[in-house]
Amino acid sequence: MKKLALLVPLVLALALSACNSGSESSGGSTGGGGASEGSVEGSPAGSRASDNQVSSSAVPQVGPQVVKTASLRLGLANGSFEDKVGEAHAVADSFGGFVVESFASQGSGKRIAEGSLVFRVPAESYDSALSRLRELGRVESLEESGQDVSKEFVDLNARIRQLRAVEAQLLELLQRADDVPAALAVQNQLSQVQLDLEQARGRLQYLDNRVAFATISMSMHELSVVAPQDGGFRIVDAWATAGSAFLTVVGWLFIGIAVAAPVLILLGLGILVGREVRRRLAHA
């Protein structure tokens, strides 16, 4: 009973440390395992052997873990959007992939002419699948990225091992508890440790899925077949507009001259009359 009373606060302190540690390095996790072994000196030989096995287990080797993503934009021939969408689905299926999101909208001709797809394909088939998808149309843009999550893999594995060790010790203390307060204290901490353990496992499973399947986002739209001719029509329209503007200016000039002509004639007559009057006065 005395030994159990000494063990309970030590293991609870270790459990609190494991719950609050977050993502730790594998070295820090090994240190946690050592503390666990020291805190159960009074436990049976079977428990010590189990803890020694946990603390002495080698950290698993984790190779490069990279999350691959790509964003592709294609221009398609006029009227080929729906066929190309079917071909894109066939490409994903041929590599064991699947579509997780799709979107399509109408073009100017009130028919489906543009849209987007999001594929998940096995990471080992990423390059081949992307190459096949690029062949469906004219590549307008392509962005690729890779996120290395190897460190997070190592941290999560170390945290899971530490939480498992603490969980085993708390379960043992729960079985040996001979009063309600001690049992409740251990049970509360055990629930928190198990919750943290499930969260770490879920995050590890999520990362493993992201690494195993690459994500390719592809948008497609039809190209207008009259697009190359637009430039010619715009030039002709520009010349027509310039000619129209020139005629408008000339027209306004004529209107201005027509309005100003009477005034100019009257001014001219006035000047002539004035000269004639001055000449006669000079001779008189």
C-alpha cells in the first residue's frame, strides 16, 4: 500500500508530461521512456520487463515522407470539354486513383465549356499520371510542390510510443488501486492519455494517406476558335473608327466655317468701307 501511494504521484506526473509534450523529437521521447522505467521500481518483474522493452526499442527508421501536389491548367479545343473530362477520369482510374472534387460551368454558348477536377493518385504513379493529363490539352500553367513531413512522422511515432508506455503504467495502477480517490485520479489521467494517443494515431494516419496519394488539381476551359481572327477584326474596326472620327472632325470644321462665314464677310466689308472713308477724308 505504501509503495502504491508513492507510485501514483510519480506516474501521474509522467502522464501529465506525456499529455503536454505535443510533438517531441525522438530523443526527448526516449528520455520519457527512461523516466517511466525509473518510476516503477516497486512494480512486479513482468511490468519491469515490459517497460524495459518499450524504452529500449529502437526508433523505427522513417524514409523520406513527401506530400506531392500539383496544379494544372489546360486549354481545350472548342467543343471538346466533356470528352476531355471523360478522358481525365479514365487516366485517374488507370493509375488506381480517384476524383475527390469536380466542378463545371457553362460557357458563352450555354453549354458546359469549363470546369475543374481534383484527383488523388498513388504517389508512385504521380509523374506518369501528370504526364498523361498534360496531353489532354494545351498547358497554360503548371505548379508542383512537395512538402517533406518526415520529421513529423518521427515525432508522432515517438509520441505514440511514449503515450503507450504511460497508458500501460496507468492501467496497472488502476488495477492496484484499493480506494476510490486513487482510482478516480488514475482513471481521469488515463482518459486524457488515451485521448492524446488516439489524436496522435489519427494525425499519423492522415499524414500517411497524404503521402501515399498525391493530389492533382486540374482546371480546363475551351479555347474560342475565332480568337486568332479577333486581332484582324479589331484592326479593321480601329481603322473604321479613325475614319469615322476624321469625317466627323471635317464635318464640324465645315459647320464652323459655314457659321463663321457671314461674320467674316461683314468684317471684310467693314474694313473696306473704313479704308474708303479714310482715303476720301485724306484727299479733302
